[in-house]
Amino acid sequence: MDSSLRLLTTLLAALALAAPAAGQTPSREAALEALKSPDAAQRQRGAVGLARNGRTEDAPALIAALRDPDEDVRAIAEQAVWIVWSRSGDAEVDGLFAQGLEEMNGGRFDAGIDTFTRVIEKAPGFAEGWNKRATLYFITGDYRKSLADCDEVIKRNPNHFGALAGYGQIYLRLDEPERALEYFRRALEVNPNMDSVEAAVRVLERAIQQRKKTI
């Protein structure tokens, strides 16, 4: 699931600010190569290039960049991977997906669920369609359906740290802290930059330890 309902609609603007003023956005091939550069500015440029021109199969390179020693590279890579994940490769599906995002961001949750259901029907292999519907099911309190959709996301994209963190949120609501902790830890294994998830892990570890002492 998403850390923010408006995340995907603001990422490109943020990436534009991160792009080097003097250079054009690199091609997909050049961006992949730039991510391997010893120069942090080039790696930043590579992450921006993949946000602009990358494909779903380029996500592993961005996932690896989530552990880059440069903070800006990590931040841009995290933004870029969401953008890459949100490309189905089909113009009609991408149009429906954008419509669903507008409905989600506008608080029209039932309409968004219907639209993402259409996305899933047209492109069942597109993990992000399932993820967005999982998010809306969570928001509307239908936790079991949200869990089921998270399962479908992970089947298609095992590195989806948003869905892994989403499991944690759901299990917290279902009062299953041990399972929540498990999934929060799995999310951090993929993306160690999620401060709120890391904080949740610390709180849960203390709470579970305290509960064991009282048993």
C-alpha cells in the first residue's frame, strides 16, 4: 500500500527538481549505466532517468539503489520505483489507473475501488492495480479484502515494500502485533529508508517484550 494517497501525483515534480539543471534526462540505457557510477550526482541522474523512461523490469536496479550510500540517491530511487511500478505498459490500463488515483486522492473511495477492479480485470498481472485497491480496502476498513489483495501484489512483486508495510498496518488493526512486526521487518529488508516503519518496529518490539514479561 502507499505511504501517501498523493504520492504518485507529486513524484515527477520532485524528480524534476532533483535532475541536474545542465543536462537532459538520460535514456533508459544511459540511466541504468549511470546508476553504477562512482559519482553520486550521476547515480541521482540515473534514478531520475529511470523515473522518466524506466520499465517494470528496471525496478530491481532501483531497489538496489535504496541502499546507496548517498541519501539523495536513496530518496530519488524510492520515488522512482513507485513510478516504474505504476506503468502497466498498456495505455488504456494506465489511463484507468490514473483515473483511479484521482478518485482515491479526491476521497471517492468506492469509485476508486470500482476503477481499480477494472484495472485488475484488464491487466491481472499488473501488481500496482492490486496494490491500489488494497489501499482503498484498508482505508474503508475492509481488512480481509485488503489482505487478499496484498497477497496478489506479493505474488507478482515480492519486493513490494509498500504492500509488505501494508500487511503490517492491517495486522495492527486486527490486533495481531507479532504478525505486524514480521511484515514491517520484511518491508525494511527491502527498503530500509522507511522511518515510520522503523519506528513502528521499535514500538512493537518493546510492547511484545513487555507483554511476554506479564504472562
